[in-house]
Amino acid sequence: MVQPIARRTLSINHAAALVDVSRRTIYTWLTAGKLEYVRTAGGSVRIFEDSLWRERDRPVDPGPHG
């Protein structure tokens, strides 16, 4: 059986601090499809850390189910 790969998620604040941009920039990147994220059961946005290090000039590929 294939085990799913765990991906680390970050809060908006932590993600912004990690790449030294404002929260507004993170939200802009989210809206533009440049970052991958999930919503928690409580409705908070969590950014996948590995998506912060991708090139910003192209949207994230949503994959076959996106």
C-alpha cells in the first residue's frame, strides 16, 4: 500500500514571515493560484510550505482532480 506523503502547512502569518512579504501578498498569491492551501475545519487557511518555494510566475497545477 502506498503511504501518503505528509506536507507541512503554515499559517498566513508564518508563511508571510518566512518569505519576507506581507500578509496581503500571500492573499494575492492565493487568489492568483500561485500557492497551494487547505482550509481547516474551522475555516482557517493553511499554506503548504513547499508551495512557497515554487516560481511565482506560473499558477499551481491543480492536478487531475482540480
